[in-house]
Amino acid sequence: MSDLIQLGFEFTRTTAPSATRSMHVALVDLKLERLDVLHAGENTFPLAPKIRAVAARRMLQDIRPLR
């Protein structure tokens, strides 16, 4: 099972999320490969290395299936 990866998800109602200190801490402490922040805005865009904002309406297109 060495091919397993750790992914993190955060959900927010804002339309313009930004990377926070707690997100960076979570990346390190939980050894996450990536952190996706699902938000109410229109577009998906990077927030920081390994952290991206994913538009809730684009969730199925922008997040690769977990299988």
C-alpha cells in the first residue's frame, strides 16, 4: 500500500479564499500531498505550493477521482 497518498480538503463559503498559516501547518503535520480548498467562487486557482482553491461548481472536473 505504498502508493497511497494523503489529501486534505477544506470547505468554505467565501468566493475568494486565501492560504492561511493553519493550511501550511496541516500540510506538514499531516504529511499531505495536496490541500484543496473548495469555495463558492467561479474559478479554480493556486493559492500556494501544494494548496489550490477549487470552485465547488468545478469540483468534478478539477479533482481527480480517488480510485
